Amino acid sequence: MEEVLNALARALSFGTPLLIACLGALLNERAGVVNLGVEGMMALGALASFAVAYGEAGDGNLWLAVLAAILAGGLSALLHGFVTITLQANQFVSGLALSMVGLGIAGLLGKRYEGLPLFDHPSEEPFILGAMGLALLLAFLFGATRLGLSLRSVGENPAAADLLGINVLALRYGAVVAGGALAGLAGAYLSLVYRPSWTDGMTAGLGWIAVALVIFVGWNPLRAIFGAVFFGLLYYLQFRLQGQSGIPSEVFASLPYLLVILVLALSGLRGQQGNAPEALGKPYRRGER
């Protein structure tokens, strides 16, 4: 029993940044905007939070560190919003560029922090409880509020939403920036709590798994909780099994990513992708149908 509880605790720890980042990507996509830059935004958030927590910008204030991560993610997402919503560029290309640029900037600016430990760091419980609360809040938002209905309308049929007086561009901008802020917050968890230090590449593909998780859970915030814990358990088992067999560690390290491919394939076979918002990935041009 103790072993099971320990595994569950580790799954929650591993799954928390996945859940936060997944909820951010889900919020984007329910408004009709794809953002593949989650990995880059997480890296920027991780660096910003560690830099402030280490003391140079905020005298080691952990609340300011979290705020810095949220701002880093939100501002980088704002750039993606400008390119895709205002300039109406390809959302997939813009997201990929954001991911690469974010990783590059974080890696370059973070060199000065390599190997420096963070001795004063927050507990993981507030992040875990906060992530669960965010999932419940989004579920309530989408299912029981006028704002949530408007967001869903913008993602399904922006032209019809526009005719009803809904400000399509404003809602999409808001969803994109909020989603980026959550990606930054997920990055803060990595550098402040999970591994209280800064290491180039510490996001380790979690942003891509979060994007895939959105499809896996059918754009449902409550299912995202179980999906994130499931993948968190995989990460725990990956580390637990390494060194206990003659199998190379690279095989275990690739298991979460191989499973992402598998679950996405299964989602496609059972029609899960049919739950995607109708206007997902499509720029809205007023006057066009």
C-alpha cells in the first residue's frame, strides 16, 4: 500500500507541469487558436522564475518569481497572437518558431545560471492543488458561464459569434495570452519545485506532450487531470525501472513519447479528433464565411 501511495505521489509531482501546460494549450484551442510554442514558453517561464528567485531581479522573492514566469509565458504568447490573429499567419508555423526561439533564448540567457542551486524554494503542494483547481475552474468556465460559451463559440464558428456581437479577436487574444501564462507557470514549477535549479533543456519535451495531451483528453479540462497523472506515472516508472534491468536507459526515456504517438493514433481511430473545435487553426477574417 505504501508503494502505491508513493507511486501516486510521484505521478502527481511529475504530472503537475503537464496538467498546467495542457490546460493552457486547451484554453487556446477551445478559442480556435493552435499554439505549438508551449515548449518554448515553458523554457522561458522556467528561466524567468529561476532568475528572479535566485535573487538578482527580485531579491529572491518566490511570489515575484512565479509572476515573472507567468509574464514571460504571457508576453511570448502575445507575440504568437499578434502574428496569427492580427497578421493571420499560419498558426502551426508561428508556434513552431516560438518553440525554437523560446528554447534558444532560454538556453542562451540561462548559461549564467547553469549549476546554481536554489536553496529557498516553494512546496509542491500549492502547485498541485492549484493545477487541480485550474482544471475545475476551466470546466466550470466552459460549461456554466457566458464567457465560456462565448469562447467555445469563437472556436467553433467565429463568424456566427461575431454576428451575435462577440468580439472574436479580443477573446482569441485573451485565450492565447492566458494559455501562454499557464505554460510559463508550468515552467516555473520545473525550475522552482521539481528541480530547484536551471538546466538548459530541462523542459525535456514536456511541452510537446502537453500539446498532444489536449487531443488525448478530447479538449476536456477534467479529463486532463487523469491524463496528466497517467503520464506522470509513466515518468515515475521510467526512472524507477532504469538500472533495474539490462535494457538501455534510452529505451525507458523514450517510453512517454512513444506512448504519446500510440494514444494519438488510438484517439484518431476512435474518432476523438472529431471533438476538436470546428475553427481550430483557421484565421478569422471578418466578412468571410
